[in-house]
Amino acid sequence: MERHATGSFLNFDIKSPADKLLIYLTFYINLALKRLEGCRTLAEGTKAIINLGLEKVPVPGESGFPFPGLFALPQSQKEAGII
């Protein structure tokens, strides 16, 4: 694993499902931090994070999913809801 000067990873070997989860969580945390950038008060920040949590998140196989091919496609609508 090689690190960039900013602390981010240039290369990351995916060895287990936990590694895939780490990638997705890192992406989601980055998204949350970007939403908080313009917030000037705690109330604004709280609202931004709550709204992020209420948004429909694309699942594997849907357009807009940030990591096509990284996760297996859901086998049913029920499974897609769990993801």
C-alpha cells in the first residue's frame, strides 16, 4: 500500500469484503465532509448531514453508483433495500 503526500492511498489492494467496505465508507465520509464545508453553524451542519442521510443512495447496478464492479449486484429488490 503506497501513500500520497496528503495521506490518501495511491494503490490499495482489495483482499476482502472489509476492504470494499472501507473504500465505500471513506467515500461516504468524504461526501459528508463536502456537505459540511459551507455550513456556518451547528444547526446548518446538522441539517446538511440529516438531509444526506435521507437521500436515496444508488446501489450497485444503478446509475450513479460510484464504484461499478466493486460490489456484487443485488439479486432482488429486497436485497437492494438492505444494501
